[in-house]
Amino acid sequence: MNTASMQLAAASGLMSLVLFIVAVGLLALLAGGFWMTSRVKSQESPRPRPEEQPKMPPGGPVREVQENRESAEVPRVAKGERPLTPYELTNMDSKPSASKDRPRWSKGSSGSFGGGGLGAH
């Protein structure tokens, strides 16, 4: 054998060894992942038994309620006073609206800025 073919064989053998080591490393990572998953699952609480499952309320299924809501007004600040910060506007609740009409967008409008509609003409 000449030196060129011996160098080629050595490079090929080295490449095979590197690929084998990479494959063994990947298998070790996979096995470690399965082992970690089984450890975490064994520490979790057990699944609920059938008698522990949620039950339907005595009055039957809960129905959806549709209503219009109005937001509370933001308090106005007198001229010259400092503006309120978002942290001072806590608990801004909404209340049921007296109006039963659902709000509608203008005819031909998409209802949002840049929504692609033709807009009101």
C-alpha cells in the first residue's frame, strides 16, 4: 500500500470512530431524557379516581349569559394636578348596560383600523 491510500484509510477510520461516538452520545441523551421523564412522572400526584372527577351542578349545566357591559368612567384630574398613574386606577369595574342593543360598526366598515374593509362611504 502506498502512503496516500493509507492516509485515506486512516481518515475514513477516524471519521467512522467520530460518527460512532456521536451516535453513542445521542443514544445516551435519549436514554437520559426517558429516565428524567420517568422520575418526574413518579413524583407527580396520581390521576383522580372516577369518584373524584368533577360533577355537574345540581341545577344542570351552566348556561351562557350574554349582556352588554359599560366600563366605569376614568376619574378626571383637575387642571394643574398631576395625572393619575395606572396603579392608581385599580378596580375599574364594568357594570351591566341599560341598553340591550348590541353595538354595531358603521355599514361597510371592517370595525378595526387597517382591517381591510372598504370603510364608510
